[in-house]
Amino acid sequence: MAIVFLGTSDFAAAVLTRLSESLEFRPALVVTRPDRPSGRGRRLTAPPVAVRARELGLALAQPESVNDAAARRLIAGAAAHSEGGAPAEQPVGAGPACAAASRQTVVVCAFGALIKEPLLSDHEILNVHPSLLPRWRGAAPIERAIMAGDAQSGVSIMRLTAGLDSGPVCLAEAEPVAAQDTYGSLAERLALLGGTLLLRALTESPPCVEQPEDGVTYAEKIAAADRLLDPLRPALELERLVRALQPHIGARVALGDGSMLGVERATLVDPEPGSEHGLHVRDGRLLLACRPGTLELLTVQPPGGRPMEASAYLRGRPGGRP
């Protein structure tokens, strides 16, 4: 069986690593997004999946669109390339359109781009989705599960269809969400689970079952407004928000001058209503009084600076003010 893997993020890179450990299902081709400018210096940066594919010696393509004709030809020819011994990396237009090749199984995991017809119908496409579908369909299921205070998350292996994560599910398994889980800690466990379930799905070919209509929720992409620690919201919700966005995106709180202070770690110190809402300093601690409750900010990142303990940040501020 020829496997083509489509993915982009760190989560997808972890699943790719697990898949490549299997000789039977080692991908014949990895497809990811093009390199993009990143960081303050806007340096051209490869997606995590591209980095991992090169480390693993896998054939790699980074088309501008996975749906264009050249990319579809490359995916269709993956079996022939695999049998003939593909080079470590190939341009999108390389190789013939292998009309005689058997249909490939395409695995999609956190690819970040819409897959359209005719590619959608050209192959069997399995999607590794980190939630218990139909809960948290969409772009940010791990973050939204933590933000909502869900007691459990999980991974679903589903057949990709034209709808948003609405295809039939062939395997699913739950994973508890611990009280102190961050995105980083939960995503790591879900990636391990996703790799295991994917190998089971490829080995056992279990039947797919349509998702129920009840219980559908959507995990919208994290927007700038979602990152803001608004003191008019309960401190309990904001503590979950900080954990949900750590370490990859980051929460932030508005300072008096209108700039934003990044927040990497915080803890709930008082669930009851406290002083006037907003940032306060008390006994050398940086506190965010909310409605209700109080959040202590433990690790922060000043505008243009590096992450530091909140106490160190306050020592560098005029008069120790936030």
C-alpha cells in the first residue's frame, strides 16, 4: 500500500514520525505547505512537517496548492515512485501521471488547507482529527477543548468528505484532560494516540460510521480577540485560556499604554470577586482582578522582550507598576 501524507504542524509532524516507523506504511510521499516568512525577522521558515520529512529521508513536495493538476499527478504517482526508489525530495511537476498505479491511501493531519474535488474523490483519504467528533470540528480542537473546560478530548480517524470534519468515523479514543494541561502537554499525548489509531485504521480497515447530528460543536481558528485576557470575564475562564494557548500562540493582557503583555503562565488565586477589575500589584505579585476572581500572572513577555518571571518584569518597571 502506498501512503501519501498531507500535514503541516508540529502535531502532524509527530504523527508522521509514528507512521514512518512502520515499514508497511512508511509514506511514499509527504506533501506540506510552502515555506513562509516567520518571526520578527520574517525569515523564510519551513513547516514542521517539511523539517521532519527531510530528517526521515522521505520524498517531499511543497506545492502552492495541493489541488492543482501537478500536485494531483504527483500524489497519483506516489506508488510508482515508491517502487522505483524516489529521491529524498522532488519538485511538484516531477514524474509521470501514473494512470496505471493503484489508488493510494492519502492521510491528512493538520494540513491547514482545504482539499477539493477532484482530489477528494481520487483516493481514499483518512483524516487524523484531535477531538471526539462531532465535538470540536474545525481548526483549533485542542485549544477549544481546554478553553471550554472539557474533562476529556481524544482523537478520531475519519474519512475525509467535502464537509468540515463531518465525514464518517472509523476509530475514536478518548484522552482525559488534566487540570494543569496546556496545549503543549495535551497535544503531545493526542499525537501519540493519533499515530497509534492511524496505524490501526490502516491495518484493520474498520468500517466507518456516520457522525451523529447531536453534539456538533465548531473549533474556530484562534483569532486575536481570543487571545485577550479580558478582566470582565471570570478568572477561571482566563486561567484555562492561558493554558490553551501555551506554548504556541500565547495569551496576552492589555497594559495601560495600550501595548500588550504576553502571558505564558498564570494561576487562579481567588475565585471570588476582588478589587476593581484590571491589573494590580500586591506584595510583589502581578494580579489580574476579574469579574469574578483573581488571576496571578506568573510568566510574562513584555512587548519586544523575552519571557520572564512576573517578579522580574515588575522590578524593571517604573515604580513597580504593571
